[in-house]
Amino acid sequence: MYHTVAKTSDIAPGQGGTYQVGDRRVAVFNKGGEFFAIDDHCPHQGASLGAGYLDDDGAVSCPWHAWRFCVTDGKWCDNPRLGVDTFEVRVVGDDVQVRERAKDEA
């Protein structure tokens, strides 16, 4: 099931935000006009990734300790064997929609 989280104009290019999608908090980013969504929860100490800085390469830095995650695949930039969940995103009209993950999805 997809949830409308924002309008395309709500998330400026190079920016992100945090939204509730089902029972998860999801960080949604606008990377050059394309939208990506990852788990909002940094696995290090729980900071909001949606509040982090998105660089030109598409890596968001955690605002607490600067752990960096790729918004396109969720991989931790310093050790790609680790990462955060990603979510499917679509734009319908000017609505940014994020697909809720099933409980059994890895």
C-alpha cells in the first residue's frame, strides 16, 4: 500500500524530510528531482536521517555522528555490507507516495 507523504514542492532538491508510513518513520529525499526513501532511524544511535545533510552524490549524513548512507540503496558509505531499509517511491501528479513495507520484507 502506498501512502502520500508530501507534495513534490514540499521537498526541495537536495533536501529531505521525515514522514510516517504505516508503523515506520521514513526519510524521503529529493535528489535532483528524483525521490528516494530510506529508514529514518540511524542504526548507530537512532538519530533522524531525514534531518541529515544530503550531498551531491546522494549520501545523507546523520546529523549526530555523520554516518553516511546512500539514499538510492540504503548502504552505509563506510561499509556497504551494512545499511538501512529502502522503500519504493512514486510520484502521482504532484503527490510523493511511499510504499509501506510488509512485515516479512527483508
